Amino acid sequence: MLATLTIETILAAYTFWRYKLTDLTRLVMAMLLMLATFQLAEYHVCTGPGPGAIPWSRLGFVAITTLPVIGLHIMHLLADKPTRKLVYFAYGVMAGFIGFFLVAPTAFTGHQCTGNYVIFQFSPKITGTYSIYYYGWLLTSLVLGFRWANELKLKEKTAFDRLHAVQGLILGYLVFLVPTALANTFRPQTRAGIPSVMCGFAVLMALILTFYVTPRVAEAKELTKHAK
């Protein structure tokens, strides 16, 4: 947890240092910091005093609740699509879940720390709805990504970098979704800790986002200085 937290925090700092601040780079940094925040929450859930686990669980789920929607927004920017009603709607749904995790007294009923992941136990009533929210927006981003990648292939070379950026983000999604699915298939007991397992693999997405996706569409600060 601490190693992953450190990597993701360093990647966010690197992005801030390396690139001009734009809507895209702010969202990339936000995603990296939210991933790091979840790792920090997991660490304190497993190492802190018992009563303190609930507040950290709330913080952790607030962090990961933002991730699918931030990813959807990033996909729009990479494909050079205007921010549509879909993105605003996604942020609205996200805000509803964040509010629930922050204030609902029955949101979490306990937790269990295993050797490799944390099982967050919360109200069964919210499990199905939250799964639809989480996987729904992830799949929406993937479907749109494949669609827009095909559109970018038909454009001139000016869209070459955007095409690779969109393909990179698609790859970023797959490198944590596919291993999680395999883990759940061959070790069914990991299904209880899906958020923790997914965020563990998501460090691979963080690396792809920082070193493959962002450089293709973000303007480096030193290039900006030279231009001036």
C-alpha cells in the first residue's frame, strides 16, 4: 500500500512539474491523487485503531468513486470531444454516491484486512447499485474510446497523437480490469475485495497514463518557455 501510494504521488508530482496546467493535466493529476488517497485509506484502515477504520473507509470510497467519472472526462478530452451532457450527468451521479459514503451511518459495517487486499464491508442494499455505477461508467469510457479511436483513424496525421492517447487510455483500463477479472475467476475469494484488488492493479494504469498518454497530448513546460 505504501509503495503504491508513493509511486502514484510521485507520478502526480511529476505531471505537475513536467507539463503545462490544462484541463487534461489537472484531471490526470486528480486521478493519480485519488488512487494514492485510496491506498492511504487502506493503510490506515489496516494499521490504525478499530474505530478509526470507518472514517478512513469513507475517505477511500470517496476517492475511488471519482475515478470512473474522471476517466470518462479524460477520454472526452483525449478524443477532442466537447464536454457533453453525459459528463455532467456522470459528475452528478458521482456527487450522490460521495454524499452517501460521507454521511450515511450504515454505509460501512466493517472491514477485513488480508495479506494482499482489504475487504470493505458495507450495506448490501448499496452493493448492486454501486457496482452498476462503477462498472457502467468504466464500460462507457471503453465503448466510447473504441468508437472514437476508429473515428480518429480516418482523420489526417494531425489526429495521430490523439489516436495513440485514446488507445493508451483504453490499454490503461484493460491492464487493471483484465487481471482483476482473472483473479476473481481463479480465486473467487478475491471478489469480496474487488475495490482493493482493482486499485492495486491500477498502478499500471497510472504508469501508462503518465508516461504514454499524457506526453502525446500535453504541452511540456520547457517547450512553452522556448516558444516564448
